[in-house]
Amino acid sequence: MDVFSLLCLLIGFSSNSCASDHAGGKSWEATVEEISGYAEVAQKIIDLAVYGDARNRSYEKLAKFTDTVGHRLSGSRNLEHAIEYMYNALTKDGLDNVHLEPVKIPHWVRGKESAVILRPRNHPLAILGLGSSVGTPREGIKAEVLVVKSFDELKQRASEAEGRIVVYNQPFVSYGETVKYRSSGAAEAAKVGAVASLIRSVTPFSINSPHTGWQDYEEGVPQIPTACITVEDAQLMARMAERGQKIVIHLTMGAQNLPDADSFNTVAEITGSKYPEQVVLISGHLDSWDVGQGAMDDGGGVAISWEALSLLKDLGLRPKRTVRAVLWSAEEPGGVGALQYYQRHKENISNINLVMESDLGTFRPRGIQFSGKAQAQKIMGEVMKLLKPINATKLEGSAEGTDIQMWMDGGVPGASLLNDNSKYFWFHHTHGDTITVQDPEEMSLCSAVWAVVSYVIADLEEMLPR
């Protein structure tokens, strides 16, 4: 018995009765037949994206963009250049309703930064200040180090933290679990009197590479400078501390938090032919950190969202509903641009059929992560069968995406790209996030997945159940 039929029995309906009304009165058999009827058009999209004239095009779009603009920190001039570049490129591509929607976004500036161990020996540290961190005094901070491996240990040794630089040497468990040290490490260290904090980069693999990211201060807690250091240097200081050696660091950070900046979310569409007010939203975020090129995070998501529209346009495909690509501004500081978009458009939430975001890499696709009620999951499962020619048929639960979470919280079905991203956090928020990380063939496959799923869901006679 399949999951849908079991659910029907559990809630007291026969499987036939439940199937007959799961999608506005259409029988499940009719829905399956409708979706299977898209096999030919799905193959055309795949052929164009993976084997035809558009082969490697999403990669080429991304390479030209990142090579031209570079990294794109929230509030920076580079992000302004990126938005202007994308607006012009989407317009030149002949897409519908290309426009910019204004937002206000954080403007943090890194400034010059350095750190060096003075005792027990001279050793320069590779560091990256964390987003929203305050700077040090001009002369820097020179202080003894307290090395801890967890928040619990910090609390146990609170009496030792006064006037020191707390160094976290926390083990990597998973990004979701370990990132709390990056986001809250400074606040927790400040509560026990530390003058600065250095956090072991949140990554399972390092070649002496620090990883930056956003961090959050707490109201009523002193704001102290904070940066990430490499796995290697965190472990070095942990070993020194275990031997009882006194460690002294000189830390200098020129970071500043400036007034919020004017920015834009960038929008383009394939307008729906029958229900243009109803929308399948596909997306990636245009901002990045100020290191590397932001090619993986999240240039890849931007590129395949753009390319999905291009593929539909090239094939003359105009679904019943609008497919809208939104390139978000200021995701890295916490989905700031996306939240403002939601506030502006939430009154039309009943017309948002599906929200999609790619922000966990565009490596070899395996399928889709999906959040929605059981009936919608079953429909999406049938859609994924159309991607059998490229072996990307998996459907897993719990879509991910900071920029679409508020829509999913409001009951809108959500989807994110499921791909082989085992190396994603190797390069995440580092100087290593460049176009070299990307693979043209894999990006073409991701574009095909993005285009097939968005087109078919937008073209089905009925909206996804919610």
C-alpha cells in the first residue's frame, strides 16, 4: 500500500474516495495520466539543456557573470553592479516583465583585519571577520587566549574568560548543528567577560581556509569583535592549551556596520497563458560574501533560475501559470530582501502555487526536496518521474531555503534542489568559492530539473493542494 492510500485509511476514507477528491475533484488516475502526458515536453527541455544548443549555457552565464562582477557583499557597490548586470542580461534575453523591486539591506564592511599568535611563538593566523562584527580599537586587542570546545565548557570555565580572547575549537557535527558557534559565539563569550572571540570555521574539511558568515549579537550583551579561524589553527591552539602553554594573540579588525543600503530584488518571468496571476516562483540569491566569486553560493542557483526561463522561452513554452524567477538581495544577512518581498506580496499568497530555491549547490542533481501536504507530495512524485532520462527522480522531504521559508510557513508548497553536494561546505563562504568549483555538465542537468519541474507544475490544470 502506498503512503497516500495509507493516509486516507488513517483519516477514515476509502482510498478511492480520497483519490477522487485529493485535487479539487479530479481522480488520482486522471492526475497521473495528465502528468505522464508531459513526458515528451520534458524530454525536449532535457535535450535542449543537456545535449542541444543550450548545453553548458548556464555554466557559461555564471562564469561570465562572476568573472565580470566578482563577489557581491550586501550593501556593496559590487552587489549594485551585479543587479544592474542581471537586469540588463535578463532584458536582453527577451524574458517577460523584467523589473527591480526596491529593498533596504544591511551594509557591513570588513575593513583590514589580521591576527597573530605572539606567544608561545610567532604565528600569523588566517582569519575572516564575521558579518555584523564590530571592529577592534585602532591599535587592536592583545590578550591571552582561552580555548574551549563547547558552550558548556565555556560556562564551566567562565571565571577564566574575563579579559581574554575566547577561541572555540568545536568539532564539526553538521552545518545545521555546528553553525550555532559562528552565529552565537561572540555573544556567549561576551557574557563571561571575553574581549573577542575566534571561531573554528564551520566545515568538515580545510586546507588552512577560514570560512566567513553572519553572526548575531544579543540585546543587552556587549558587542565584541569576532572572526573565524581555520580548523588547523583552532586545533593548534587547542594542543598548546592542553600542554599548559600560555597563548597570546594580537587581533586587529577594521569592521564597520554602516546605515542600511538601498538595493533591489531582480525579477523576470514567463507570463502564464491562462492564469497569469498564479505563480510558480523559482529563485536563488544574488548577494554573496566578499571572498571568492560567490559562484557556488549562490551564483549557481541564480544561473539555473535564469536558465530555466531561457529554456522555456527558446522552446516556445508558455505554461498556464506564470513562472517567475526572483534573484534575491541580502540572503546572507538572514534573508532580508526575501522577507521584504514577502511582506509586499503576501496578500496574494493564495496565488502562489509553488516556491522553489536553489541554495545548496548546483552539483549533479538527484531530484527535489519538497515540503507540502501528502496530496501535493504525491503529485510531485509523479512529476519527478519525468526526469528519469537524467536519473534525477528522487523526492525527499523538507525543502530548504532561507528566502522561501516564510512562504512555506504560510502553507505554500516549497521545493529545493537535491544535488550531490558533499563538498559544498568545503568551499562555503571562503576564498575557494569560485567558478572552478562548478561543472558545466552538472549545471546543465540542474537547469533541466529546474525547468521541467517549474514548467509542469505551472502548466497542470489545477494548483497544488495545500
